[in-house]
Amino acid sequence: MIDNAVSAAERAFEEYAELSTLKVAAFLDQIAEEIVGLGDSLIKTACEETALTADRLNGERTRTVNQLRLFATVARDGTWKDVRIEPALPDRKPLRRPDLRRTLIPIGPVAVWAASNFPLAFSVAGGDTASALAAGCPVILKAHPGHPKTSELVARAIGQAVNACGLPAGVFSMVEGASPEISLALVRHPVVKAGAFTGSLRAGRALFDAASARPEPIPFFAEMGSVNPVFLLPEGLAERHESIAEGLAQSVNLGVGQFCTCPGLAIGVASGDFDRFAAVLRSRFASTTTGKMLTPAITAAYCNAVSKIGTIGDIRVTTGVGDAPLPTLFETSAQTFLANRELHHEVFGPTAILIRCDSRDGVEQVARALEGSLTATLHGTEGDLRAHAFLLKILTRKVGRIIFNGYPTGVEVGSAMQHGGPYPSTTDPRFTSVGTAAIVRFARPICYQDFPAEFLPPEIR
């Protein structure tokens, strides 16, 4: 199964990599049209497989279609290739400068792993697939076992776009199966030249290690665990502790906490305002009823993680309405947080840990102890930012995106978005998996020296 898919991708690569930017763009636009053409059947199927609401899935389909069209625009424009031209200087002394022209070219067939939590936008035709295809790379998609029928519908739509555009069949293929061995065989296949993954730290690290251990190592872009800390600064809490608590509770519980940017930690200095904030947050968690999680396995992992945290001393626990502990708020001290490494890791689901610090130095100590994350959030005033300038410097080294007076859930798909951060949030913090900059993951630079224009790629002639 994998050999057939990868061999087809290898055969398709020679033709697809040479397509004009207009034809690549037309292909991406056609995929978008085919997905729209699936109509209500796609939403109905995804609802049945994931327990997500129709409203949520309609919004996700819109995002999926829009980002395909956005990458079509990027492919058509071609400026993503970062063209650099230095004309020859034949009279330069002591040596002439040669004519140098640099561009980006497709890296080769790309393996993409679909995510569980976004069955459309981070799945078969999601951002990784769209950006790889836009770069000129065939895609071998490893479907997620949590939504196989949804995956099949979207894969069929892409196949119809391939046929409509007259492209070789190997430009896109999908492999299925829940066994880790299938994923390992795919990432180890010598024809695969890059990989993109969204999921758990354990699975992502296993695939990254396999990609690195190959006789020919390949880049592997994994998005994994992220706690997305929120820092509660004094003036901000004094002005609007209740609205911050309301917004934080909504952000944690959005999508049953199954977003990669779900805020898992909230940190501040103990005070009367902090206590009032904590009381509101506690009340919101206690009165919240969330929906079902995506799969029974995800629910079991969540309950197991929450149970383990609950056994740690000096932790207050507040749970929501219902049989399962959904959602869960933990409260503890900075000392307890620093002494227990298990509190530093993501719990995938609607959970937050509220950390009381004795002082500003304590807040900075917690910040320095954090692992890499996709995001960090600061709630405060401009005066707070001036007073906590060193905290801001710490956080720029810890995350890929810093939010002021907002919430990390809700990731804009655009040219300036950075959805990636230091390990373990991703395996390479230099890149993003959301937004148009994601395309450069699947390209490599090549420089032509002293070549006649006839033999150069169009963009550097």
C-alpha cells in the first residue's frame, strides 16, 4: 500500500514540479471547489464520526476551502520563492563576481499526517497538504483513524480535482491504518523527502526520530504538545479580573479543550484581585458542561492525566458538570508547580492550572521553567508591560506567538501568522504550519552560477 502510493508520488513529481504557477494555482482552486461540492454529506459524516457540531464543522470547512484558495494565490504570485539575484561584476578586482541567481524549488514527495482535532482544516486537505501542493510537491496523506469516512470523502474530492486538471494520479494519495508501523514505514521510505505531523508528543517524537535516523535524514515538521501559558498582570487584573476570567474559561473550554492553542496555565502574583479572579474562574468551571471528546481513547487519556495531577499535594481541584471530569481547573502554588514536572506538560482537553506566585520574581521563575509553547498570553496594561519587560523577554525565547489582552484559541490564516514554537511544541521553531509562510517547509534553495537565461527557471531569468 505504502510502496504503491510513494512510487506513484515519485513518478508524479517530475511532471508536477515543473508545472507553471498558474496550473498549480488552478489545481488548488479546483480542490476547494470539489470540497464545496460535497455539500451536506461531508458535514453529516464528520458530525457522526467526531461528535463535533455542524456549526463547528461548517466553519472548519470554510477555513479549509479558504486556505486552499489562499495557497492558490501564493502559488500564482510566486514571490514565496524568495528570488535573489546578484549580476556578474566582470571588472571587480582582484576576482570577478560571477552571476548568481537563487530560488526555491520543491523538495520532493511529502508525507502528511492528518490530525484528530481538526477533521477538515488539519486533515486530508488541510494546511500541510495545501502548502506542500502549492510548493510543487506530491502528497502522501496518512489518514487519521478517528474519522475514516470523512477522510475518504475529502480524498475523493482531491482525486476528482487531479483528474479535472489532467495531473498524474500520484500527485495525491491516501493511506490508512491505525498501526504505528504504517506511519513508521511511511516516514522511512527512501522516496519521501519531508514529513508534516500534528498530534501527540509521543507519536510526533517517534516519527521525528525515525526521520532523523534514516540513511538519508529528512526534515520532519511536527506540531506536538503546548501548554500556552497566560500571564495575569496586576493592573490588568485590577481593572477587569472578571472579564479576563470569563474569557479564559471560554478559551479553555472551546471545542472541549481540544485545540493545540488551548491555554493550559494561568500565572499571576497572589493578591486580592488575583483571589477575585480565581473565584470567578472557579465558578465558571464548576458550572460548565462540555460536549463529548473526539474519541474514547482521547477521553481515557484525558481522564488518566487529570487523575494523576489530582494526586499531587497542595492542589485544589474544581470540576465541571457531568460524569467525567470535564472541564477541570487545578490551583496550586509556584513552588508546587516548579517541584512537579508532570504539571509542565500539556493535558489534551479542557484543563487549566492556576498558579499563584509570591512575587514578580516568582512569576519570572515560573516563566523560565516553562517548556516551549506555540503561544503565550499577557493580560495587563501598557504600564504592566513596562513593569514586566523582563518577563516579555523571557517569553520571546519560549514561544512562537505572544498575545496581548486576548486568547490564543483562534489562529488567523494569513501571511504574518506564526504557528510553531520551541520544542516540544514543534520540532523546528523556525517554521509555521499555519499561514502562507508554511509553504517554505517543502522547498529547498538552489543557486545557478553564470547560466545562460534560456536554461534558468522563469522567475530568475
